[in-house]
Amino acid sequence: MEQTRLPRSTPEKQGLSSWAISHFLEELERARVELHTFLLVRHGRVVAEGAWAPYSLEERRMLYSVSKSFTATAIGLAAAEGKLRLRDSVASFFPDKLPAVPSPHLLAMKVKDLLTMSSGHSEDTTRWLYGREDGDWVKGFLHAPADYAPGTHFVYNNGASYVLSALVTKVAGVSLLEYLLPRLFTPLGITDPSWEANPEGISAGGWGLCLPVEDLAKFGLLYLQNGIWNGTSLLPPDWVAEASARQIANGDDPRSDWNQGYGYQFWRCRHGAYRASGAFGQICLILPEQEAVLAVTGGTAQEKTILNAVWTHLLPALSSRPLPSDPEGQVRLRERLMLLAHRPPDGSLRSPIASSLSEVLYQLDDNRLGIRTLVLHFDEEGRLLVDLENQFGEHRLAFGMGEWACGTTEFLHGHSSPVCAAAAWREERTLELAIRFTETPFCETLVCRFAPKEVSVTLSRNVGYHAKEETFRGRKQETAGNAPPAGLPPL
């Protein structure tokens, strides 16, 4: 069985001050950056790790565009196996999906142009993928107009990453996930990866990969070690060098970590570093000169703040030699790591009107989450269960009063996923419900203000592309009774 867990060490033995890590975490706390997990590796050993309750280090996390770097890695492996070449024409792989009259720019587009986000498109092509009624995303990408000569303009393009995934499937005969299992995931001891697929069953490529944070750190460590893992070469060193190098310019601000150049689905950073980067705080930062890797997951739009905190607190503290033992600093760091948490809603655990609301069904107006009905169930001990109906059916969520209650639900996507929920009374008639879908960056908060015949619900999300706060109403319909809706377990 391959090694599944990285070795551990104290920070000082690996040339890093425990105080520097504490200051890094304090800086992010002051800036109200919502992280969920993090893991810091130096010289191949984990020197610090933590999870903000109710999140855990072992749980898979949705990595968003960090997925792109894994997709590029599959291309590197396919090239090493002679299945394709970076100079190959993209059109040559999909002759049956081309427009009737392909443009010169389309015909000139190479695999390398997809890797470097320089396919010639002037905008992200995602809408061309989703706009295909037949579900053929490759055809959607190939039919999107390419305004520039390929290789000349950097334009961040999810469609390009998807086509890289489709290329792997085309030349290997299996999905991107299946292709990487024996070549990357299994050798790294990554035992349970998942990857979202499109209607044709092709891995999304540009997004959709889910891994625990330590597995993400292993990926970064593999690149740090020039493709070597446990003495075995998994990636060609030449590929690692090319993928992590500046292949195309993406801006001219020397102070920006988004303008240092772009490699093969990797972002170049200041200080000689590079990273795999995903929306809402998913990062795998590789620092070759310092022999360090930082993997983080979160629910934040403040990636810049995270990187700046690395440059301010961690980078200057990375020594080339072991440091003297620092018991006080190590105790302080352990205490801080033990206290990492996202608080449940503040407020009272009980309300005098709770019993009058129990078993009442509210019919809700249209809302972003698609919740149609709401029923609360309070028992004699003040515990709360909530029945919600949406397009995926009827769902029962257990809410801890003043604490997180964790389980699984099909509410979010129609298939089982982990969830933690907590509630508290802000006022006698105002109940706050917080729902953390812990595989994702998202926390949904519903503030319910009850009147005699209706409820007003204010819905907000911690972060997201469509995270605007909205308020909608629900009308009291009937008393639901003691029996739960069909298909739900009894209380």
C-alpha cells in the first residue's frame, strides 16, 4: 500500500518559527478571511495543519479551478506516453465537431494554447459549452469565435480546460479521473477522489475535482520534488519545469500575484512561487526556493489577502537551517490550532413562541435555493429539525441549537453530501438558521422573522457568484401534524 499520510514534524526542526505560523493565522483572522482547512509542508513534512470547526481535515473539498492544474498534469502524462504532442492541432482530434468552415485561428490552435489560456478567444467560452442543447461541450468550444491568433493573448478560459479533459478521454479512451487514478492518485495515496462530469460523462477539467486538503498538499509536493514520489518518477522533470514556468504574460503589475505570468494551468506568483488556484479560497501554493507547500481551502473572496499574509509572515521566517526548539511557541501554535472554529449563530437557545411554530407548514415565494416549503419541529428539549422541500424532493436537516449538528443531505445537488447546521434565536420571533455544506465553500444563512400568519426569510450566502442577499415571504398554510413528510424519518 502506498503512503497515504505525509510525515509530521515540528516547525522548528524544518527551519520555521511556530510564532510565524501563529502570526499568519492571526493576520487572516483579523482580516476576517474565512478559511476551512490548511496544511503547511516544509522539506516534505507537515509542520502545521488545522481545520475550522465544523470542517475536518479528512473531508473532501470542492477545489474549483485548482482542478485545472490536475488536468494539465494529465496532458503532461499523455504527452510522455506518446498519446499526443503539445504542438498538435486541437482541430485534428475532433474533425467531426468542427464548424462547416473552420476559421484560420481555430485550425491554428494547438494543445499548448489551451494549456496557456491563449486559445485565441476574447472571452471565457463557458456559455458556449452550457448553451449546447445536445450537451456536446467540445462542439460548443470549437464553434465559439476565436478573435486572436492562438498563443498571442492570455484570456482565462474554462472551456479550454474542459477541452484538455476531452482530449485525454479521446486519446486514452477513459475519463480524466480514470486516467489519473493509476498514474497520479493511487501512487500519491489519494484514495477517494471525485470529479464532476458533463452530460457526456467527460470530467469537467476546469473545475469539479474534490479532494481533502492533505491530498492537495501531496500534489503540490510532487511538483516541488520535480515529479518524484517515494523515489519513483511520476512526472517527467521537464514537464514540471515547463508547466510551472512563465509561458505567457498575463499583466504588467509587478506587485500583483495575478500578473507574474501563466504556465500550463498554473499561476506564477511573486517570490519565485507558483500556485494552483480555485475560486473562493482554494489554493495550492508551491515555493521551490524555500522547499515549502501551503494548501488551503475556504469560503472567501480574499485570495490576495491570503497570499500577502504568506509573504509577510511565512516567507521571511523560512530558514535554510533547523531552528532551536521553541516549546512556548509550539504550545501557543497548538492552542491556536485547537481553537480554530466558525461560530454557530449567536443568540438564545429557546423562545417562548417555539411551540406555536412547531409543525406549521409555510409555503415560500420563489427564492435562489428553490425552497418551496418550510416546516419546523421543536421537541420538549428545545432541539430543532427542519423539513425543506425543493426540486430534489423533501429533506430533513437537524440543527444544533447554539452548536453544529452534522450529517448528510441531498438538498444541495440531489445526491448525498455532508452538511452541518446550527440555529439560535436572535429575538423572540427571529430565528437564524446557518447551513454549511462542508464539501463546498458555501454557508447559507436564513433569518426567519415570524408573524402570526407568515414568515419573512432573509437568505444570504458567505461567498459565491450569485450571493446577493434576498428577502422573501412564506405564508402559513396548515398544521403539518406530528408525522414527517413522506420519505422522511420520524422524530
